[in-house]
Amino acid sequence: MTGVVTPTARVRDPLRPVTYSLPTTIVFGRDVLSRLPDITRDTGVKYPLVVTDRGLAATDIPARVADTLRAADIRFELFAEVESDPSTDLVDRIGTLLVQNAHDGVIGLGGGSAMDAAKAAAAVATNGVKAAELTGPDKVREDPLPVIAIPTTAGPGSEVTKFAVLTDHAAGAKLSIASMAIMPQWAILDPALTVGLPPKFTLATGLDALCHAIESYGSAWNNPISEGMALQAINLIGANLRTAYHFPGNLEARAGMLAASCIAELAANTTRLGLGHALGVPMGATHSVPHGLAVGMMLPPMCRFNAEAEPHRYERVATALDPTADDLDAALGALYRDIEMDCRLSQFGVTPADFDRIIDLAVRSDNVLANPREADRDDLAALLAQAL
Ligand SMILES: NC(=O)c1ccc[n+]([C@@H]2O[C@H](COP(=O)([O-])OP(=O)(O)OC[C@H]3O[C@@H](n4cnc5c(N)ncnc54)[C@H](O)[C@@H]3O)[C@@H](O)[C@H]2O)c1
Ligand SMILES: [Fe+2]
């Protein structure tokens, strides 16, 4: 007899042991960048390297940070050559610079790329190995140099994660250092630093944060602490992403988004993510799809797939995103329309012939295991096909 089989969700263990540890002190709000000198001194850092990216070097942000340090007589150097999706080679270069100049701390200033490069280089400098040797779970043996993270996108939330995502060009893959040792000591969240972010990056980074929150809430490995934070992050993004996109100077919307990106990763740091990131991350390496757009394209298909197994959970996500909604597909559709998110994978040169390679990389990720519904290779191909 043939019939429609109702998909089932993985069984969640409400008593799954979890360690919730936050070694990062977060300062958030108006003008908190002015606290950088005190924070640097309190951390015992006397000669930091400020690590930032090429795009930011064209804005006044590095100069504002430099002026703040100079006014407090803190000696520092600036490294402004991080590229998007930083490579292991670049991180090795920064690690060597840290050792040669005898820096005693790192200030990671920028989006996920600059913060990840800073976190990884701080570990390379003290562990005396190449960045590639630190990728994978718990490979960091020696404490890294102290890191102060200052996000300028909202965002990857790297300021509060144990991950640094690096690109290995030789392997054509993205690899992560995953270790609580690389959590920054401080996260300085000053929303004014994000007002100059162009709308296309507001969109991409905002969707990244939304994916973190929804995937964490859906995760088979979630816990009561992470669930509350994930819902609050979804709520903040529903309330603020449209305004941040259309009115970049609106500081309250920027603050809401910066808080959301941080809170989403506070949740995801203990839960892992889901199929959106499992499939989206590899496409950063295989087709140079910007991270936020890649995961943003995979989010609606993934939610439809997971909601078939766990409808009530995704109704709660819909209501968090839009209090008047109970259909997540419709709520996401309305948000994407309002922020003009209409990217397709084909625009980045992805074709069905690439699916196998992307899926080979995706199945290596524990984000597949954390996803609330089991997915085989055919399921993953079907999700990619929906985003073509
Ligand atoms: N470590 C983690 O936990 C984690 C989580 C998610 C994503 N990531 C990684 O983070 C990276 C993506 O980070 P991202 O999305 O923030 O992008 P990004 O850091 O590559 O920055 C994107 C662009 O925005 C520009 N920019 C940043 N802030 C700006 C500002 N205030 N004004 C003007 N321009 C600004 C940058 O110069 C760059 O050109 C990827 O490598 C991804 O894999 C890491
Ligand atoms: Fe992400």
C-alpha cells in the first residue's frame, strides 16, 4: 500500500546536558566605543594590533578607533588587509606579524571576516602552528592573545562565538576553528559603527543573523536557555531589519539589529545551526556566494522542509518574526519582499551539476546533525533546487 508518509522530527531530549559559559563581557549601547581604552588597559593589553578589512579602510571607522586609542596614549598598529571570507594564509600572515611585533592583544574591528581573522590569528600567534592545523573541534592548546571584538555589521555575531570561519583555497572549502579558547574577552557593541553599512550588506548580514536565530531555535540540540534567546533575536529582527535596510541612519533600528545578531549567536553557540548553514557555508568557497545571501537563500526552503515535521515550532517562529503571522513561509516572503531580497543561486553560477560537490561539503558539517529533521542527499539536492 502506498500513502503519504508524515515526516517526523528528531526526538529532542529536554534534559540534554548543556554547558552555558560566556567568557565574553559584552558592552552595548550609545558611545560604548569610548570605553575601548579602559577595556584595553583592564585586559592588560599594552600594544594591540587592530585587525580590520579592506572595505572598512575606506570608511572613517578605523580612524575613529585609532583616534580613541591615541587620545588615551595606547600604542597600537593597524592591519587593514583582511578580505571577505579570510583565508588560512592571511591568518598565518597576521599571526606572524603579532609575534614579530610582540603584540600582546588583538582588536578585531569589522564584520565576521575581520573578527574571525583576529580571533584565529590570536590563536596562531600563541600556538606556534599554522591556522589550518587549528581547524576542527578543540585544537587550540595554548590560550590565544586576548581579543577585543568590535562588530561593524549585524551580523555574524562572531564577537560571542567559539568559531572562526576560514577559507582554505587549496581545498576549495571553508573550515572552522571551533574552540571556547577563541571566544573574545570583550565585545564592544556600538550601534553607531553600523549606520554606514550599505543596504546590500545590511540585508545580507541581517539575514545571516535571522538564519542563526531560526536554525538555533529549530536545532535538535537546543536547550531552554538558547530557545529564549533565539526567539528574542527573531523578534528584534522582525521589528528592525526593514527599517535598518530602508533608513540606514536610524540608530534604534541599528541597535536592535546589532543586539539581535549578538543574541542569536549567544543562542547558536550551544546548539549549532541547521541545513541553511550546512548548505550555505560551502557555497562561500565553491561559488563565492556572500555568506548572508547564501544562507538567506536556503532559509525559506529549509523552513518549509522542517515545518512539515514540526509545524508548531515554526508557527512560533512566524509569530516571533511578525506577531500577526502564524505561517512562516508567508512571513518570510513578506520580509524578503520588503527588503528586496530576490537573489537566486543561479545568479552566482550555481547549476544542478554543482549540487554533488556542495552536498559533499555540507554533509561534513554537524549542522546537518543538529537539524530537527533528518535529511539525506536527495533532500539536500531538493532544497538547493528550490533556491536555484
Ligand atoms: N565566527 C562565526 O561565528 C561566524 C558566524 C557567521 C558568519 N561568519 C563568517 O563571517 C563572514 C561574513 O561576515 P560579514 O557578513 O559581517 O561580512 P564581512 O565581514 O565580509 O563584511 C562585508 C562587507 O561589509 C563591509 N563593512 C563592514 N562593516 C561596515 C560598515 N560599518 N560600513 C561600511 N562597510 C562595512 C566590509 O568592508 C565588507 O566589504 C564569513 O566569512 C562567514 O563565514 C562567522
Ligand atoms: Fe552565518
